[in-house]
Amino acid sequence: MVTYSSGNHAQAVARSARLLGITAVICMPENAPRVKVAGVERDGAEIVFTGNDSEDRHRRALELVTERGLVMVEPYDDPAIIAGQGTCGLEIVEDLPQVTSVLVPVSGGGLSSGVATAVKALTPTARVIGVEPELAADAKDSLEAGELRTWSADRTGRTMADGLRTNSLGALPFEHLRRYLDEIVTVSEDEIGDAMRQLAARGRLVVEPSGAATMAAELSGAAPREPGDEARAIVVSGGNVDPDLYLRILSAG
């Protein structure tokens, strides 16, 4: 199998391949955090480094499908991936049947569209709010325009939230989010850093910038609660933070 990812999906595919005893090739950007590269390496997957543009990774993965006869495992633009990541939404409603709102990070849209679809199917009154870094707000741009918008790698690369740097939403996630997402908000780099510090100090959680974006929206007021919104769930996804970056962020507080 082959996939393209900045790190979290890459590690999931590498781990799955190892457990199944099959070959995995992962196309990763040259600037991927070392901790994510190491995670893929530990599970024995082959890494092919590409440029930092998500489309570079996609193109190289497609070439490997042709060259080696590998099976593509899309990171977000695939109904099976959306359904699989949507199980997070199922668990939220199972654990918190009275949920009134859910905050979920938005990258290529697999996780956010899956969660939004599942939550809305089971609890239609709950609000689902997507969160992006303001420096990589291609999804917000797309949803407000009513059409897919693409941001360059130079533009999205400004955020430290490397897991949220995709150039554009996938086509399938875009349609899901147009239907099921109530709102999408953005957060600043300082707000993400503060959320990481708060999660570490008060929650004893090690969270990477991409995973802390939702808590940043909660703490900063970017996603204010409406009257009656007393049962909010916040999806904090990913703890694969570069140690040096993490130390700098914690020290900055």
C-alpha cells in the first residue's frame, strides 16, 4: 500500500501494514516533524520524501501506484476514511448523548466530515464547528466561497500546525462539510500555543499544535457558546509534537 501524509495518517498506515505483514510506502514532506518520521520508521514503512506541497506528495504517491502496483490509501478524500474517522463522532454521542456542540479540527476534511456526519445523524440539534489556523484557512475560504479553494504550500506552511497544512479540502469532505458543518472558525498561532500550555499544565496532556487548535478556539472565544450550549465536546487529535518545538512553546508561557 502507499499513502501521502505529513505524519499522523502516515503512522496509522505504517502501523496497520506492520500488523498485517504487508509493505507500506509513505510519501512525506521534507519538513515533516522528526517525531512523525521516527514513528513511521519504527513500524518499518518505506519513506519517500517529497516537496512540502501536499499535491507533491499526492502526485508522487500516484506515480508509485503505477510504478509498483501499490494500492492507494487516501488520507481524507475517500468514503471509507471518512466513515472510519467518523467513529470518533459515534463515540462522542455514545459517551455524551446530550452533546450540544462539537469542535473538530479541519485539514483535508476526513476527520471533520466524518465527525460532523455522525454527530448530525445521531443528534441533529448538536452544532458541529470546524477549527483551522488562520494562517492555513483554505477550508474556511472554500466553504464561504461555496467552491473548493486551493492555498499554496508557502501560504499554509506559515502555521506550526503541520497536520492542518493541506492545500485544499478533498472533494468528498467538502460536500459533507457543506451539508453538516454549522460553522468554521480560525485561531492564531499564539492561541494555539496557549492552548498547548493549558492542556499540558491543567490536563497533563501532550498535544501537537494541530490537535490543540480546537482547544484554542474554546479558550480564546473564537467559538463562543450559544445559550444552552452546556455539553461541548472538543476533539483533541494528535500528540506527535517535535520535542524542541514543544519545549519552546512551553517556555514561552
